[in-house]
Amino acid sequence: MSDHYTVLGLYRKVETITKAGDPIREAFGVKDGDIEVLSSAAYPDGALLDDKELLHQVESRQFLFPFLMGFVGFGAGVILAGGTGYIMNLIVGGKSPFTYAPTGVITYEFTLLFGVIGSVLSLLYYAGLPNWTDRAYDPEVADGALGLLVKVYSKEDQEKAAKIMEDYGAYKIKKGVNDF
Amino acid sequence: MSLDDNVKRSADAGVAGGHHGDVMALPEIESFRDPETKAAKAHYDDADIYRDEKGFNEHTLRPMFFTTKSYFIFTLALGLVMAQGLGFFVYQTFVGLGMAGIHEPVYWGAYIATFVFWVGMSHSGTIVSSILRLTQANWRRPILRAAEAMTAFSLMVAGLFPLIHVGRLWRAYYMVPLPSQRMLWPNFKSPLMWDFCAINIYLTGSMTFLYIGLLPDLAVARDKAIAMGNWRRHYLKVLALGWRGSHREWSVYNKCSLFLAVIILLIAPSVHTIVSWDFAMTMTPGWHTTIFGPYFVVGAIYSGIAAVITLMITLRILFNLDDVIRKFHIDALGKLLLVIAIIWTYFYFCEFITNWYSHKPEEWEVMAWQGHRFPYHLMVMLGGSCLTIFCLSWRRFRSCMPCMFALTLLVNCGMYIERYLIVVPILSRRDNPFMWTDYTPTITEVGIIVASFAYFIFLYAIFIKLFPIVTMADVKEGVIVSGDVRLGRHAVRVQVKE
């Protein structure tokens, strides 16, 4: 038995898809995470779908990844460059084995390297990538179509959602199971 | 509703920035794109041609999916040039570094000058891309990919030169901190080690930046390849990571791009500063100067932007992309190049005048020795500074593609010679007069250096056939968030900013 059903409606115009979102939400009480818009380019947040609150929650946590990884990189840099000085100590005229300039340079570079890694991890984690399974999608999205994707939990709701989408100007409807 | 009403209402509501009044009562973005304004906005040179997204996708993916016979001939020719370079390298590796012209006291010759040149070339791509992304400059969109790819490939070429220069290639792993029974461990106190770290980290960051930027376009190319049954679908499917352009994906992606842009902006200047410290941290007269860091960074951005322009014009012509990479973009890049040319000239004279006025004997000897290289300096001054500033000041020149192509090539010739003049003459007159001598690159060095240029072009040519060269998603976003409105008798482009 399946967990959920999906309906993907394709639209040509921004105005049409924005009008179709609200009736579907009202009809099934769809939560923010159960409705999506597919597009080939980025639209300003909230332009196509009223899920700013959900995205805000994601964004407010997303910055933690590069930030925390930057800290890890900072530590790695200090240990690598500074630690080398302590472990393989060259005694030169009573100078400290810890060398500030080289440690600073290496630490700076490592902080940024780990920041890069953290940024990529944040993308993968919050966008749910990679995901090579067959998910609800239509190649026409790449050619400019806008897709309204809804997750519902019964076959009847799936039919109803498809009908609403059609009524609100969807030129193509695709139905699926467990592929949100 | 008339266009004038639209203009008035959008002005009242602050289309370019504010959020006032009833949002749903405002006119749709499509209504701003009034055909009437098209004739009036010819001067924009950035017409609204992307209405048909399918056509746009096919047009911009054409260089990737369709290959002509001349492409194969061209890459074969590049392969031959690379093969001769490889031959010279193998010969040098077996016979020894004596095959190169480097000798006491000129231990750093054309290889190191070329290394600095390639690292410099890598600087424009990501820096320009990051700055333009962060400032939301709308004209950046079609040029980003080509510029970012240039960074990655320049660094890949640059990374070869220290290996070629040290001769004993099989000991290159000494630079990597790998625990071993022999207790070999890198010395982090050496600027050369900082350089090794910085360049590798920059390469990692640049490749990541390039890949993340590619992600949405890989999905478009994947769909196209699947529809065509093209062999590229196999790797495109994997590399696209299952991207489908959901609202959440875009939101997270944009945030990630922003993080990366900021981080890359912090990495890039540090890399060329560290390259400059390879020289400046030594006690060699002519090198030991505090100006080297910013001087190198500005020089790097300068040669990089010139290379981006050369590349853009080449892509325009070779792949018929003149309606995507427009004269307007070359003009904007030309203005940027003009600003950097002025800053670089300032640094060039700063370096000269401090030495000339202080007249320290050991510094002055190095400078006086440069006298017999006057033609080289003239080339640097002309290509790198005077001629560039003069020519780029004219709009007519900036919109002349052959002129811009020739000028940007001249800039990079000038910048290559400048790097050579930084490395070689200074070592020729270093410290002890009984060691003073001159240096001329041998045929081995010339062969390998020429092959490095072929290698760079080859990497680029391969990239164009495997990945989309135009930043399609960014261009589409530009169309979404902008439109033309009529203001009196003029067409004005407005852009939605969050």
C-alpha cells in the first residue's frame, strides 16, 4: 500500500499557477511541505508559492553549515601548521616553535576550504540532493513550463486535485504514486 | 490597461524595490514587456528575445550537442601541440633540468613566469562572477559560466608548472602531509608551502563554484539529452543529482551560491597575494616589497578580465552566440577592464617611482639592468596600460568586436611580459656581481609553454562539448525579474530586487 499520491499540473503563465495554489490548499488542507512549484529558473521567494515561512526556517539554519565547517577548518589549520611546529621543533635562537604568520595563512585557507565544503553540504542536505529516484517531474519544465506539484493521501483526493488544477488552467496533468 | 498606466502604477508601487499597496492589484510582469517599446529600446542591445524558452535552450545547448568537422580538426591540432610539449617534458625529465635555460643565479625562469601568468588568468573568472552575483548586476548573466570555467582551467594549467619546474616529478608528494616511515613532512614555514595549499584550495573552491553554478543547467541538458537519446545523458543524469527545479531547491541553491560567492571572494585575492609572497618574502632586491601583494592581485584581475573578453568574443563568433553574449556585455566588461587598467597602472608606477626615488644601490642595479629590455617594457606599458586606457575610453572602440579582441590579446601579451620581467631580470642581477648573468628560455621551455596554452584551449574545447557554456538559468532569471517600461520617449529597463 502506498503512502501518498502526487499530482503534477503544468502551466504556461505565472499568473495562472499562482491562482491555482490557494484552492488546492483550501480543498485538502495541504501543508507547506506538501506543495511545490517546479520551474526552470529561480523566481523571487514567495512569488509562485506562499511558503516563505518554511523557506525562512530552512535559510535560517542553512548558514550554520558553512559557519560550523569553517570552525572545523580553523581548527584543522591551527593543528596542521601550528602543530607541525610543536611536533617537529626546529630550535632557532630561542624562538617560539609556534609560528604566527604561517599558521595564520594556513588557517585562513583551511577555514575557507571547509566553508566551501559546508556550503555544498548545506545545499545537498536542505535541497534533498542527490536524489536519482524517479520523482514527479516533466521535461517541459526545463523548456519553460511551470509545474504545480501536490502531495495528497488518497486516490480520491488525487482525482480532485487534478480536477482543480485543470479548472485553473493546467494544460497537462501527471499523476503518480510515492514520487513527491 | 495602457502601458502608461502600468508605468504609473509600478512607479507608485516601487517595482524596483519597494512593497507598497495591494500586491495583487499591480499589473503582471508580462504586461511590462510591451512590444511597442521594442523599437524604442534598440539602444539597449539586450532585447527580450528569450520569450520562447525552448528555443533558447536549443540555441544555447547547440554548441554542446552538435559538433562540426572543423571542431575535430581544431582539437586534433591542439592535441599535436600538446604532444610536442609532452615530448619536451618527458625529454627534460629524463635528461634533467639542464634542458631548461635556468642556471645560477636565475633559478626561476620562464616556467615560474608562466605559472604566475596562469594563476593570474584564473583570477578574473570567479572574482568577477562573485562580485557581480553579490551586487546583482544584471548584465553578468550570460558570461558567468565561461568566466568560471576559465578560472578552473587556468588553475589546472598553472598547477603543472611548479611540477615541471622542480624537475623531479616523482618527489612531488613531499608537499602533501602524508605520514610515512621516513618522517617526511611539509615545512609550513615556507611560502612555497602556503602557495601549494592556497592554489589547491582555490582550485577546489573554483571547481565547486563552477559545478554548483552548472547544476540547474545540467538538468536542462539532461532532459534534452534523454529526449534526443544522446550518450551524454548517462553522465548528465548523475551530475544533475536529480535536480528538478522545485521552489525549495531554488531557494536553498540561491543561498548556497551566495555563501560560495562570499567565500570565493575571500579566497581568490589571498591566492595571488600568496603567489606574490613567493617573491616578496625573500630578501631579494626588487622582490622584497610590500606592494607586491595588491600589485599581483590587481594584475591578475586585469589579465583575467582581458582573457574573459577574448573568450567571450571567440565564443560569440565560433558558436553563433551573438544574441546571447551581446555587444552590451562586451561593452560592460570593457568598462570594468578600463577601471582595472587605471588601478594597475597606478601600482606599476608606484613600484617604479619608490625604487627610483630612494635609489638604493642594490635595488637600483636591478632597475638599471632593465634598461636594455626597454622594448619589453614598452610592450607592457602600451599593452598593459597607456593604449588600453586610451582605447577603452571610447564607447565606439568597446563595441567594436575585432578591436576588443586584438586589444585584450595585447593586454595579456603585455601582462605575460610583465610577469617575465618580475621574475627573470631581478635574479640576473642578484646580490653578488660575480654571479651576474642573463637568461634566455630554451626551445624546451618554449615548447612546454606553448603546449600549456594549447592545453588550456583544449580543456575549454572539451568542456564546451560536455557541459552548457551559457549560464541558462541565470539568463532566464534575468528575464523573469526584469522588463521594459516606457518613460516618455525612452524605453527603460526595470529590475525586481528583493
